[in-house]
Amino acid sequence: MKTGQQNTIAKTTSLLYETGIATGFAFRFFRQWFRRPFEFKEFLTQCYNVGYTSLPLIGLTGFIMGLVLTMQLRPTMLEYGVASQIPAIVGIAIIREIGPVISALIFAGKIGSSIGAELGSMKVTEQIDAMDVSGTNPFKFLVVSRVLACTLMLPVLSVISDAISLFGAFLGINIRGNTSFQLFWTEVVSSLSFNDILPAFIKTFIFGFAVGIVGCYKGYTCNKGTAGVGRSANSSVVVASVLIFIIDLLVVQVTDILGYN
Amino acid sequence: MKNNETQISASTLLTVNDLCKSFGDLVVLDHFNLTLQKNQNIVVLGKSGSGKSVLIKCIIGLLKPDSGHITVFEKEITSLNSDELDKIRKSIGFLFQSNALYDSMTVRENLEFPLRRHSQKRNESEVEKMVVQALEDVGLKHTIDMMPEELSGGMRKRIALARTLILKPSIILYDEPTTGLDPITAREIIELMNTIKRKYGTSALVISHDMNCIRNAGDLIALLWDGKCHVLDTYEHLLKSEDPVVRNFFAN
Amino acid sequence: MNVSQGKNIKLGTFVITGLFFLILMLYLIGKNKNLFGSSFQLKATFENVNGLEAGNNIRYAGINVGTVDRLDFINDTIIEVTMLMNKKVKHIIRKNAIASIGTDGLVGNKIINIVATEGNALAAEPGDFLKSRKSIDTDDMLRTLSKTNENIKTITDSLIYTVTEINKSQVLKSILNDTQVSRNLKQTIINAKNATSNFNTSALLLKNMLHDVNEGKGNLGLLIRDTTAMHSIHTAVANIDSAGRKISHLSQTVNMLAENINNQAENGNGTLGMIMRDSLFSNEIRCTVQNFKKAAKDFDENMKALQHNIFFRNYFKKKEQEKATLKINEAHEP
């Protein structure tokens, strides 16, 4: 009984400790961010790796989500005689929630793990030390560029994914029914307002930052050995995914309080 | 020559004075002293986990010592800010145990990296010339556009060495340069180390527990024992030493 | 270098695509909300905006022509609504147009309907105040209906009383016995009676139906977005109201006439004979009765229109079917 209690205390302490270190890591990011020189070339490379290469995957999942959501909604909507409302409902669902969150989760799976593994193996094979020795601030070169790339690229991915999702939804409607693209588009747009788009858009920046900072933190503080690399890749995905949902919850509440709902 | 006095002279490149470093309860370095002269190779010998790597990481500034002084080119490493440290680091080469080649870059980019980082103002042809020169020094000019993963362990070690050499450092710190290599490749690397010493007149601090390396690469051998420099002497003298600790290492 | 150039081009394409979609979306929504592009302001004041909010649509002839920009209190009873109108309809909306607050369907969002009125007027200028009409909601409708109902009941009562009085008066009876007037009067009263009972049932039905709708029963889907049906109800109710008023006016005339006749008869002087012989006066009575008849017919027509209204058609059809089955059942019984 006592050992169990001690175990719990130890776990809680280590969790608090980890959170503290991670927060410090995030603050270090903000401190380093403004310091010159800015690793612009590395930043662009990371933007390419993080953003462009994720587009097929995130586009595909977005497309399928739009299509499936519409096809699943259709029977129920028909039953209530409001099939004409499908574009409006699907549009709001995709823009407000599904687009950003699904993109962020896929992003966490693909990019979070790759950053965690990459930085982890760099740490293990002393490449981070080698950079330090070569007159490069590795934190700036590796962490700042990656976190910034994630923060800026996820919103772009999310917007493109939204567009692809809506196209998927349009196809989903046309599998059974028949709606012109113009009507679909008009219905979607008329059901949306800035209050739907802007909070959803802003939260993708936070999602991207979370994925980047968690991946970098886990990689940067990786334990020695290949097992450590695996663990850091794994836990960066898990922690980033959970964080995405927590941030989503917070953003909803904040927008609610601010009245942008 | 136990705990020899530090002699500071014009030819002294590196002085380690009363260096202490511990991780939690584990004391790794306990008042460690060492002096490296110009054109001198010192091999630091010690058991695994005795703090050899910690020593050179403290020297290069990757780890911060708990107490003590490290002087490189008459500058105190421990009190430098990051910009000054970068300047000092330009003249110190560091060959990592695991080579630390950047996997995501080609050999060329790997070699260019310290060049571009340390001093921004270099034109393309000069950079190209320096890269080619460094690769010629290690005999791997043909690998210039390959990725590190395409190379064998020995080749990677030599590329890493080329990257270390490219800034023409005065001191090179070798972290277990022959570990994980077959004896033939290890011998090649040691020969290369000696060639470099002759060609560029560099000094070196070599961390190793490979007897072959100790015999051939070092002018002097420092034995790290219990966090202290137990003995500093030539290989021949140590072979004949009656000290039980030394005998332990040189038994066979 | 070439590789990195290619990558940069791809990255650029990627980012620009994303920005394009974002800006397109924002632009379309903005356009939809009249935030961009040319627009002009119109104003209207209301006592009660029934939950209208900024951003609600404004319709003219059923087409979205703008959005509500702002709601401001002018004082404790008047609210000023600023409407952002699409510039394209500037020459269409006249100064004498009327704004009213309505609902998009029975349970939809609030909207402002702008309705043109007859007569010539200049096109509305930016900043003009439009006249507003108090909105009619279901509660108001029911209140009007029950008031009309009560009025008609009073009218019928007084008509019955008048007729009884006329019947009781032997002199009048003999005078009026053979004349067209008496028959007409009788018929009219019967008509009025029928109409009233018809009207009573209809009002009751309407009340029940609206109650059902409020309770969420019935074919809600039919009602939800059918603005036309709502409009028809408004018209029907207004018609009923006006018919009721006409009846009331006529019955007063008849009442007056009957009282006059009564007085004359009781006084027993020769004036009555003179009056009855006076063709002008009898013509007047005839005319009045005919008017009354016409009013009753109008009222009947209104009720029929109500029956044929799309909103009630199903209900009345069902009612007729029930009647038919009842008749068939009766016929089958010996």
C-alpha cells in the first residue's frame, strides 16, 4: 500500500518535473527566437520537409473525412427532411473542427514523430554537440527552425485540407443526390461566418507550435541509445495528440468567453 | 610525474587545473590537472565511464565543470560567453566517438557546415577548395557528393576527421577515434592522425582505451584514475612502471 | 543549388495555395456579409425587434439584399436598426418601402422583410429611414382571431334580437310580409349565421393547428421554411378582420333601421306608412341589405380562400373526407 503511494508520488513528481522542464524548453524557444542570426535557410528546408511533404497525407485524410462525413450524415438528414442542410452542416463541421483537428493529429503523427526521432538520434549520435562545436547554436538551428516551421506550416496545411475536405463532401453529396457545385458552395459559404473561420485558423498555429515544441523537446532531451530514440518518437506523438485535444478544448472556451462563437 | 605542476609557457596550448565534475552523487572528475604543449599528442587512458569523455567535453565547453579552470590559448573557457567560446572553438577540432556526421546532409555539406558557420565571409571557390583539400587529406575525395549512410564506418570516421580538420585547428580532441573499427582501419586512422600532426603541427588530446592507439598515437599518456590524473608519462616508461594501477592497464 | 531551388518553388506553391484558399474563403464570406464591395445604409426604427441580431439577412421580394449592421437604442421604446444594403438594389428600393421583422420559416432566423408599397416614390437614398410595420407573430394572430370572433358573436346576437323584434311586431310583419326586403333580410341573416359558425370552426381549427405547431407536433418539415404559408395566414387573418368589421358596420345600420321601424310602429302614427311608401327610402333599405348580403358573401369567400390556402388545404381535405365517410356510413344505416 505504502509502496503504491510512494509510486504515485514519485510519478506525480516526475510528471511535474517533466512539465517544468518542457515549459522551460518552450521559454527558451521564445528567448532564442528573436536572437540573431536567424537560420533562414534551415527554416525554409524545414518548411519544405514539414509542410510540403505532409500535404499528400493530410490532403488524403481530409478528402476521406469530408466524403465519409457527408455519406454518414445523409441518411439521418434525409429522415428529418433536411437533406438540403447537409452542405451547411458539413461546412461548419469541417471548417470549425474536423479540418483543423484531423490535420493536426495527422501532422503530429507524421511530423511530431519524425522530429522526435530525428533530434533524438542526433542527440544520441552527438550531432547536436557537433553543431555546438561547429559554432552553431543547435537550439536555434534545430529547434527554433523546426518549431517555427511547424507553427507556420500547419495552418497552411489545414486550410488546404479544409478545401480538399469540402470537395470530398461535395462528391459525397453527389454520390447519391445531385447538387451543383455552385449551390453547394453558396450553401457552405452562407452558413459560415468569420467567427467560424478565424478561431479555427488561429488554433492551427497553436496546434503546430505544440507539435513542434513537443517533438523537439522529446528529441532534444532524448536518452542515450536507440531505445531512447524510439521512446522520444513515440511519446512526442502521444503527448502532442493529447495536447491538441486539450488546446482545442481551451480554444473553444476562450472563444466562447470572448463571444466569438 | 604525479600531479605535475602546470608550467605556463608560450608553447602551452591547454591547461586543465583542479577540474571537478560530478553527476549527482557520482564524482567523475576530482581535481584533475593536465597541460598540453604545442605539437604534442597526449592520450588520456582510463576505464569506461571514468570520465574521459566528460573531460574533453568540459574542455570544448559542451559541459560546464563544477569547479576548476580550463585555459585554452590563455583564455578561461568556463567564463566565456557563447560568442567568445565560438571563437576559441574555431581553433579546437573535436572528433566525436560516433562521428556525429549530419545524416541529412551530403559529405560536402557536412564539411561546409563548420566553414560557413564559423566565418560567414568566404567565397564559393574558397570553400570548395578547402573542402576538397580536407577530403584529400583523408583520401576520400570521391565521396564528396555521397550521403553519410552510404559510407563504411572507417570512411565515416575519416570524413568526420576531415570535417574536424577543415578549420585548421591548433588542438584536436579525439574521442575514442578507433573504437568500433576493425584493427586494420583503426591502424589507418592512427596513421592519419600522425600524418595530420606532422603536416599541420597540431596538438591533440586523444581519449582511448585501445592499446594500439595508445602506443602509436601519443607522445605522452595520462592515466585517468579516480577522477584524477594518476600518471603522465611515455608509453615505454609506463610499460615498466610498478604502480599497481598502471600495471592493471598494461598487464598484457 | 538546383535541388534547393526546386524545393523552394514547391514550398512557395504550397504556401500560396494555402493562402489563396484562406483569402478566397474569407472574401466569399465577407461578400456574403456585405463587408466588402459597395453597399449603402438604410435605417428603420422598431419598438420590438423580436430577437433580431446584427448579421441577420434582409430580404426584398424574397431575395437577400443585405444584412443587419447595427442595433441601437434611440430611447427606451425605440430601437434603430441600421441595414447594410447591397448597392445593386439601390435603385429598386423606394422611399416608401416598408420594413418588417419576420422569421425565415416558422422557427428559422429572424430576417427583415422590405416590402414595396403602391404609389410612386423616389429611390431610397443612403441613410434614409424606411417606415416599419409591427411584426405579426402567432400570438398576435390568435389574439386578433379571438377578438374578431367575439365581435361577430355580438353582431349575430344583435341581429337575432333585431329579427325577433321585427317578427314580434305584427304591423311590420304584415307590411314586410310580401316584400322582397323581408326575404332578403332573412336570407342575409341566415348567411351571416352560417358564415359566423363557419368562421368559428375555422378560427378554432387554426388555433388548434398553431398550438400543435408550437408543441412540435404535425408535419413540421412542411412548415419550417415555408414563408409563403406564413404570409398567406397573415392575409387570411387580415381578411377575416376586415370582413368582421364590415359585418359589424352593416349590422349597426340594420339595427338602426330596425329600431327606427320599431319606433314608428309603436308610435302608431302615419309616418311608417309614409316611410314604407317612400320608394327612395325603401330603395335605401334594399341597397343596405344588398350590401350586407355582399359582405356576407365576401366573408364566405374569404373563408373558402382560407380553406384553399396551401397551409390548411390538407386539414380541410381530411375534414371533407371525414364528412364523406360519415355520410356513407349514414347511408348504409337503414
